[in-house]
Amino acid sequence: MKEFLIAGNWKMYKTKAEARAFAEELKAMNLPNASSVAIMAPFTQLDTLVEAFKGTGIKVGAQNVHYEKEGAYTGEISVDMLKEIGVDYCVVGHSERRQYFGETDETVNRKLKVLIDAGITPILCVGETLEQRNQGMPQIVIGNQLTHDLAGLTEDEVRHLVIAYEPIWAIGTGVTATPEQAADMCGFISGMIEGLFGEVCMSRVKILYGGSMKPENAEELLSQPSINGGLIGGASLKVDKFAEIAIEADRLSKL
Ligand code: PGA
């Protein structure tokens, strides 16, 4: 039976009141696979969601963290602060952070380490630009990112990771990778984890696809053997759409 993770990434959307309303609606739907569902929310909405989802199995995650334990880093949030709220996941290396906020493979690497140490599951994002894909080298780009992002991590640490393949050209554009393109790259990532850290580790690491996933394309993407779930931006803002994807994952997991 395939175990999916259906993770919403709210980005910089939703106030506390909107988050609370979403959570109440989602809870009322009694998702059959609630424990495979998670929401990555803005920092200020995390405690609201953790409280609202208590006892439901639905998980909550942050979208970023600082790599130092504490210190003079104005505007940053530490892993202990996230831990105290009780989040289960944290997105690391999203392409929007790499593009707009100077996230590098080195900072990603340090963030992965502090999160794993704290027992928070990182959702590591990797992906290529359209230009890189057109030059015929998505595997080289992703291979490079993974090699640097995972540098110095042990097999025991890497098995706690979730990795999201998010082609940059598909994020928020409405253009989705074809199921074959998505499956190919997720398979490539899985092969790389196996090569670097062994088969047992590879079998534990969930690989998600992200980039304009929505109810209309969820089935064809999620039914690919190498894809274990989705990181969903736009379609996670509407509770009905998000739930539809989660319910599709539940159906597929029982086939
Ligand atoms: P999208 O975003 O679903 O809106 O394309 C995905 C993401 O950035 O994680």
C-alpha cells in the first residue's frame, strides 16, 4: 500500500482568522487519510493550526527556519521556537526562497541538519528552471542540488527527509509537468538517494511532486509509482480543492 503525503503550502496567504476557518472546514470533512495530510503555513498561523488540528492526525509545518540555534538574527525563527509550537514539518529550500531571499545549498544543508536533530521532518525542495530543462540538463541541476543539500548527512539522517521535486517553471504558472516528466525526475531523485545512502534509506524517503498540482491532474501525477505525494500551493488555499486531492490520494493508496 502506497503511503502518500499531501502537503499544502500556503506561502504568504491567509490571516489567522482565515486559517482557523479553513481548519474548521477541513476537520468537518473527516478525511479518511487525515494523518497523510499537512499544511505548511506562515509562522504566525502555526499555533492556530496546531491547536485546531489536535487529535485529528492532520499535521502542520513551517515554511522556513534559521540554521542557528539562537542569536542576533533579527526577523528569524529558530528550530526550538518551531519545536515549542509543535510543528511536524518544515519546508527547506523552496525555489521562492532560493530566488528571492538568497537561500543557498549551504544554508539549506545547515537547516536540514538542525531540523533533523530537533525531530522536525524537513521537506527539501529541488527543481530546475525552464532554461535548464531546455538545455537538456534537469538531472544535472537536481543532482547538484541534492549533492550539496545533503552533504555530510548520514543515512540515518536522510531517511527522515521528504523531498519535493518542484520544477520552477511549473510553480504557480498553471503549467504542470507531464506525469512522465514528474515521474522521471522523482525516479531520478529516488535513484540518487539509493546510490548515495542505500536501498533502505531510499525506501523511507518520500518524494513529492509540486508545481500546479490540482484536483484535475492529481490522479495522473499521484498514480506514478515514483511519486509519493504532492506539495500544493495555489490549490491548497481552497479547502474543497485541497480535500479533493487528499481524497484522491486515499483512493489511490487503496488500489
Ligand atoms: P503551486 O505551488 O501549486 O501554486 O504551483 C507549489 C509550490 O510552490 O510548492
